[in-house]
Amino acid sequence: MRPAWKEHMDRLRIKDLSEIFGTRAPVIGMVHCWPLPGAPGYTGYGMDTIIEHALRDATALAEGGCHGLIVENMWDVPFRAGPHVQPESIAAQAVVARAVRDTVPELPLGVNLVHNGGVALLGIALAAGASFIRVCMFTGAGVWDAGSWDEGCAADLLRRRKELHAEQIKIFADVDKKHSVRFPGVDLATHIEWTRFFGADALIISGRMTGDAPDLQKAREARLLAGDTPILLGSGTTEDNIGAFMEVADGVIVGSSIKAGGEIANPVDVERVRRFVRAARV
């Protein structure tokens, strides 16, 4: 007989992605925010412009058939890591995410704060009414592309989630995350084992950088290692390769390939979204 505390912890974790998205193999579309205040690319165009472009992309993703959305500060490059994300960026992203939530309420909303926003990411999700967060380094440790050393945030994040009565916000955690190099010894099997042990609801695998697909064999290995924890693809999927990947994965997060001309800085192309969603059906 399991103790009551263990039953409580087990109940917090989703058993299947359909619990959030209403389908067993969801396509989750990325809403890439323009550079937010404080980012090098921000030129003073104001929040209304940022929100306008985010809502345009969110609407196109919904019209194209996506089952969920993630609002991300994609263009706050070069990215700050972990607790070094600045308050103006956090506040701005929360405003954008809430606007997306109010405009497309029929789709579950997620949030990602690059790199590894942790507790700040949880605050954005809570303010926006999001259903889940993408956590870039939930466990383990490593170096990000901008040179910052970072470490897993699971201990602080889960305690803060409980304190904020926000346990309805689920955690999708990256393993072997793009834009980073893991500390020696943290191989895929170890990282998945740690991430599952600390309670992630789903695991995300990706390639080396944004737009790069993971090796298909890596996806197969992750599927075996993940047990009953859902696996999502986190980068590099296209309408040409998604069929093969969805024979392995439980869902996909897509951004680059559904933009106009396949260029990540361009707006979302609703026809590309439709073709991708059709190709992803299993």
C-alpha cells in the first residue's frame, strides 16, 4: 500500500498528453515574441507591436490546426540564463502570454523563458493562465551557448509551485537540450532518469540548435528510456520528416518550419501549419 503523500505526488503528473490537449499526439505551435524590452533587438516599438505580432501568429497556428501553443521570448538574443533573466523581460512576456490566452482560449497555453527561466517562468505562466511550462534545464547542469554555466531548477521550482498553489501547471522538461552542452557524465539515459525521478510530466528532445532535428535513433532511445512518460520533439521537425518522428514520439513542438519561407524570423504561414499538422497525424 502506497503512503498518501506518494499518491498525491503521483496524481500531480499527467498520464497522457490528451489530458491537456484532447488528443494523444498533439502538435504544439510556437509563438515567438519579437525582442522584448531590454533585449538588444528591441528598438522601442512598444508592447502593442509585440502583442500584435504574437496574436497574428497565435491565430494562424490555431487556424492551421495546432492543438496547443507556447509563447517564448525567442528573440531576446543573446539569452540570459536562469535567475539572470531581467524583470522587464519577465513582465513583458507575461503580458504577451495573457493576450494570447485571451485571444485563443480554446487552445492550451504553454510558456518558455529562454534560457531556463525556472521560478520566473512559473510566475509568467501563473499570470497568463497557462497550462504548462517548458523548462530548459530541470535537472543536471551544463553550459549555454552564450557561455553561462547553469544548473537544474527542479528543487526551487517544485517548492515554489506548491507555495503558489499552482500545481495545475504541468512541467515539460528538456533533456539534452539544444543550445547547450551538458556536464560530462550527464548522458541521455542519466538525464532522463533524473528528470523523471523529480516529477516532470513530459520530456522534450531536440537537436543541437534551433531548427536542427534530433537524430532519429536518439528519439528511439529516449522513447525506450522514458517508460510511461510522454516524449515530445522540440526542434527541427518539418512536414517531410515528421511522419517518421511521430512513429516514435507522443507529440511535437514546432516553430521554424511553419514560418513563411521556412525562415524562423518570419510570420507563421497558416498553409504550412496545415500541411505540417496533416503530415503529423498518426
